[in-house]
Amino acid sequence: MLEKLSLRLRIFLFFALLAATAVAAIALGLWVGFARLDAAGPASAFIVAGAIAGFAVLGATAWVWFLFDENVARAIGRIAGGMRAEAHAGGALLDERVARYLGDLAPAAAAVTETLAVTRNALAEAVQRETVRLADEKARLETLLSDVPVGVLLCSADHQLAFYNGQAVDLLAAGAAPGLDRKVFAYLREGPVRQAFDRLAATGDPDAASDLLCATVNGARVLAARMRLAAGGGYVLTLRDVTGDLAAHAARERLLAEVFDRIRRPAANLHTAVGVIAEAGEAPEVSAAMMHEVAALVRAINDLAARYDAERAGWWPLPLVRAADLADSLRARAEAAGLAVSADVADLILRCDGFEIVALVAGLAEAAAERTGARSFDLVLAEDGAGAVLDLVWQGGPVPVGLLEAWLARPIDSAAPGVTGRTVLDTHATECWPERRPGGRAAIRLPLRDARRAARRPAPIARSVVYDFDLMTKARSAAVMEAELSDLTYVVFDTETTGLLPSQGDEIVQLAAVRIVNGRRVEREVLDLLVNPGRSIPPRATEVHGITEAMVADAPAIAEVGRRFHDFAEGAVLIAHNAPFDMEFLRRHEAAIGARFDHPILDTVLLSAVVFGQGETHSLDALTHRLGITIPEEARHTAIGDTLATADAFLKLLPMLRARGIRTFGDLLAEVRKHGRLLKDLNA
């Protein structure tokens, strides 16, 4: 029983027993002495003397206990906490002054922790040197995987995400950005994925693959997917967005149906008119009807052909090419043929096949040079509405249309005999034609349907892959209370507010959160959002967190930010430093958010008390200093800065909790509730 009590409490009980024994001894002596007296006079003196002696013993005992508690028991506790922090979290080195009255114990403990730190650093350096090659190979592999042109997901057998790349984030972002250790069904509709997995699992063939069509949970995108079983269980899912392909296919089908419908009726009428003429001879009214139907047929065919040309460009995927690069390639091709080309090119981005356009225009320039003798050409590429127009201009006569058609019938390159100039024009849904220009000049004009002005390149989007392959074989517990602390998923968060009194109208102005999965912080899974509080931000609050009213003027309200945070934290344990403060702000808006924050909650204030005792200071600054965590000055009192510091502190506290025999969430909750006088535990 006594072994479960803290050292300080056991020392207190020892001194309390000592004091009680002394007082009892004095009382017994007084009682014996009083029993031997016959007169009442000395009795009062005995009583007064005994009372004074008793209080003196109690006072002396209390004074000695206080000195013992402050300089021995508490000092031993601080030494133990410092050694535990260094052993399990690499915290700050032990301060010998906390135990200056314990003789050699403090220097010995400091020497042990310093030696441990030196040994750990030396080991870390050795491991670092040995793992540099592996880290480089890992980085190269991640780079290759991040540039795979399809979305890739790796899921465990119970459909939890263990890997995703940047393309998958783009494909699924219409619903919600993916997160490790979350169900894939939070992003993709369940039926097709589960059925495909069941089919593959039933075959027992590790090389089997299954093609499927699935949609994001909100139906915004239709994805073509291929599923293959992964070694050790689970499956790999590759995704490609076919929403546009299906829309283009549907448009083609509608156009074909309309073609047959609009041509069928005039053709049937013409067939009838021809039959009448064959039987009864030509009549004026029959001829008029035939001409009317022929005109209608011609109009329908021309209209349908124009629409076909307009939509055809969207059916064939064409890359984006900078106009300056296209002009430079064309000059190089022309110079190789002994021609000179000067270019006047607008700063445009064109959607076209650069190789085909260069080969076509260069071939036309060579043909024009052979016919007219011109050796110098001007290339003008200018913006034209939503597209661009390319003019190849030379001094001399124009090219007849029939000759231009003959040139277009030739292959554009000997290496691609099946690709003619006409094929290139059809692919780009355009035409080209000859023109006569003033001053005895001639040109061939080639419109390009899709172009835009070049702009400054935006900041590159991070395309790194996110993964934790240990999740593929991770054991899961349905009950949080029985779950190992290392197996739980956590979301660490913090808020910045207009003030400290939510009951008097103060509101959140910034909310940040990070995810901890499988005992590590996931670098790419971060939430950092400004919030429009719907009220003014006092200057004293801005002095603390640096957020002004102008910064949040266009920010979303707490209802939208709260929904995003709730989705981000789905299925996770929430962690905050002084959690009751942050949770009160969120729970006030549960009705507007449309969700309840009924997650399990941990508070690093209480975790610090469990590890280091209630007698220590448990502010975020004190805790991070104790654990050797540095918060940059510019990041302190920002939601994301404090969130990252709290997450790092929690990760360092985890091994210290395990060393105290605290392994499950239930174990930790039982310990946390012993420190309820510090903060209220929010777990019902």
C-alpha cells in the first residue's frame, strides 16, 4: 500500500507519525503524573506545561518536516524528474542547485545525465553517419513517387490509409484532404472499393488486379482506379480523374445522335422525292421540295461539322507550350534547312503539340522557299481572342490553295510517315490558309484555338508523399480506454482569441492543428486557419498574437473553420495545453458547426503534473524548457507555433509515461484525474 504513495507523502506521514507519537508520549506522561497528585494546584501547571511541550513538539516537527520536504523530498523528486526527462526525452541537463543539500547525490545524478547525453549524442552521430545513404535513397524514392502522374493510395486490410502522394491529394481535395490512419471511405464511395477488394481477396492471387470506377464522397469527381493486393495485406489503389473524359464522351455521343437525327429526315425526304421523279417524271413542285431538302441537309452538315471542329480540340489531350520556346525550336529547324526566321512572338502559353506544330510550319516554310525562292521568313505569333494566330510571312507571291492542300497531304517528318499536315490540323481542330499581304508579301495563317498570357509562376505545390508503412500491420483496439497510447491517433491544436472570456463574447481568431499518427507527427497534415471573429480585435490581444482585423476580414467564420477542424480530427484524441480554455470556445459554436466535439481529450498541463509532480510550474514555456524544446520567439503565441511546441512536448512525454508503467489511455486517465485540482479533466 505504502509503495503506491509518492515519496513526499510518505515522508509527510513519517513526520506526522513522529509528531503524533511525541504528543501521545507527553500526554501519557502528564496523565500519569496528574494521577499521582492529590492537590488541584499543581494539576493546572502540569496541564499548561504539557500543552506548551506538545505544541513545541508539533511546531518543531512541522519545521523539520518543511525543511526535509523542501530540501530532501522535493529535491529528490526534481532530480528524478530531470533524470527521467534526460533519459526518455533528451531534455535540459540537470541543474545541481535543486539538490544542493543532498551531498554527492546531485553531482552524481548530474554526472550520470551528462554522460547519458554525451553517449546519446555520440550514438546519434554514428547512426546518422550510417544512415545518410539510406536517407538519400529514401529521398530519391519519395521524389519519384511524388511525380507519378496518377494518384496512389496504400491501404491496410481494414481500409486505413498508410500512404498517399501529392496527386492523390489533388484528386481527393474536392472532398477532404487525406490523412494517415483514416478510412479511405472518408474520401471515396465505399461500395466499389470494398467490392473490388473482396473480389481480389477471394482469388488468392497476389498478382491479380481489378479495375473499377469510383467517385469521391461528394460526387464531384469520377475516378478510374486499379486495385492490386499489397504484400503483407492491404492493397494499392491507383487513381485517375476521368470526369472530363466521361463528359467529353457524353458530348460526342450526343453529337453523333444529333448527326444521325438531323441527316436521317432530309435524306429520307430526298429518297422519296427521287422515287417520285423516277416514276412520274420531274415536276416543278418535286424539284422545289428536293432543293429545299438539299439546302436543309447542307446546312445541317455544315453546322454539325463546325460543332465537331469546336469540340474536337477538347477530346484530345494537348500539352502547354510557351510561345517563345516554340519559336526558338522553329528557328533552329529552319536554320538547319538553310533558312532564316525572325520571330515576333507574344508572351503566351499555347495548348498544342509543340513538335507537330514546329514540324508543320517548318515544312511549309521549306516548301514555300522551294516554290518562291524566298530564304528569309518572318514568324508572327499574336494573341487572338481566347486563342492565338501564327503567321508565316515572306516576300513574294502567295501559295495557291490547291498547292497548299498538296503540301498538307505530305508527312510532316520522315520519322513519322503516318502524320501529315492535315492530321496535325485535325488534331488541333484548326485550319490554315494562304493570304496576300501589302508590299508584295504573302503569308500562311494558322490559328491556334487555346492560348493565354504567360504570368509569373506561382509558388510550387509541395508534392511529397506521406506514408507510414507500420500502419499496414498495426493492431487496433475498438475501445479507446484499452488502447495503447502509442496506437492512438492524436490531433494537437491551439487557438488564438480576442480575449480570455468566451462567456463575455470573446471569439477565436486563429486555429491550428497537427496530426500525430503511430507515435510521430505527420509533417504534411497541418491545419492553420485564420477565423473572422465577427467582432473587433482589441489592441491588447493583437499585441499578444499579432493578428489584426485586416488580416481576418476575408477569413471564414468559426462555423466553416470548426467543420474543417472537426473533419481533420475525426477519430482522433484531442490534445491541447490548458484544454478547457480552447474547448469552451469551440463547444459554444457546436450548433453552428453542426457537429459535437465529443472526442477523448488530453491536456499537457495534467500530463506534465503526472510526470513531474504538482509542485512544478506547468506553463507551456516551463514544460518546453524542461524538455529541451525551443519555441522561436516569432512563433510563440501563434496558434501554429504553440501547437507544434505542444505536439513535440507530448511526443517527449510519451516514453516518460511508459517508464512509469502508464501504457493505455485508461491508465493515463486514472493518473490524470489525481491532479484534478490543477485543471478539470474534460473526459466524461
